[in-house]
Amino acid sequence: MVYNKHTADGAPPKGRGFVDRQALPERLRREGVPKQLYDFRRRKDDVYVLSEEGGKWLVFYLERGSRYDLKSFDKEEGACEDFYNRLHESHQFLIDHHLIDKYDRMPSAERKTGKTPWRWRRVNSYRVTKYDPKFRIDGIYTADEWTSIFDVGQTFSGREFTMREYEITEQNYINFILKTLSACGIEHLTICQLENYGRLRWRDGQRLDAAGVQAFARDCLREKVWGKLQAKHFFVHFGYDYYMYVGCTLDGGEIKKIAEENCLFCENMPSPYL
């Protein structure tokens, strides 16, 4: 698969002065870091985790029960600082790209009208997949299902997985993106942070219309290329194992309806690729 692991774009902030894990929750709360981004007990999926195991302090990203970007520390303070820096970068990205709720900072005169101007609308983040949440236990998906186009021809739950079945699900994902774009009134998306392993026609910063979005999404789902699709108040990120993350101004009811129409499941979840 094409993986896009967490990488810091610049030098992490220093001198945070952490002593132990006990100081972190309150600090994160004061700074407004969403609780959905992290966990200390590994009870949630798609989060940054800080834990002590075998005399070592570990920091990693947990997705579908697997650990990514794992770092090991001898001292608690070093692990706490690394954990904080990762969360700080993700949170700052949310702020910089208008992907957090700004309602509390809306001018009081606008708040009193009861109408939310476009520039203050909340951007919600969702995880959209073919995976039924009822089969997820303690953050681990337990059903025997395919996770990649390269699984075509293999057997899952006693049935051979065919190319036709794959194409139906792939088109459901693409239709979901296009319908969500339409519902948000967005006509174009831009490719960001492109990883073009197949040397295809895509380029970083390329602006795509609906047809282009469909073609690029198909290449990402088939693991020929990786990249983010973004616009103001909107993003699409393609994750591991046929996971997809979408950020938009639609509320949960609206976007879940679009997901159901395309035989997909939608859950409130911050994207790990912010």
C-alpha cells in the first residue's frame, strides 16, 4: 500500500517543561486540543497514544489495532514532549485550515442573529468506510474483509472476492465524495502533498473539477498514488486499508445520509493525516 506516515514539517517546539504524563491532560484541555486526537489507555482507534510498556515510554499512532510511527523513550519527559508536539502540530493544522469550531470566537453581533456566516461555519471531520462499526471491538475490526484491490481473488468469510465486487465499492466511495462536494457547493479540489509512485499525470497543487476528482480518487483507492484533496472548509484524505477521512461543513445527519445511500458507514473522527 501507499503509506503516508506522520512527519513533522519543521523542528518541533522545545522547552515545554513536561515532567510526567499526569501534567498532560490538563495542559491539552487548556489549549483546546480535541480529545478525539489522543488516548492514554489504547481504548480508542485512530488516535495518538502515550503508554509505558516494559520499562519504556512509547509514543505512536494507533489505527485498526496497529501501531505506526512508533518512538521509544527511556525517560517519561522525552515521551511526553514528543507526544505533545505531535498533538500540537495536528491541532495547529486544524486552526490554520479553519477545521475547528470557531463559533466561540464569532463576533457577538453576528452570534446574536442566530445565523452562522460562511467564514464561521464549523468544519466537521468524519471517517467514511465500508466497515460496519458493530464489528469493531476495542478499536480492532474483527470481521474477515478485504482491505485492498490486491485482495481480489482471495477468499474472505468463505467467499472469493471478485473484481466486480471491488469496483462496486470503489464507485461507492467516489460517489460519496462527489455527492458531498455537491451538497457543500464546492466545484473544485486541489491536490496536496502528492506521492506519485506511478509517475502518473497528477501534480502537486493541481486543481481538479468533478471528473478530475473522480479519476484521482480512483488512483488513490487503487494505491497507484497518494495525495490529499482540499478546498476551503473541505478535505478528503485516503488512509490505510480502504479508510477515508472527509472534512466538511455538513452536519452528522446530512453526511451520514449520503454515506448510507452509498452503502458506507460514517463516524465522527479527526483525520490522522492533518
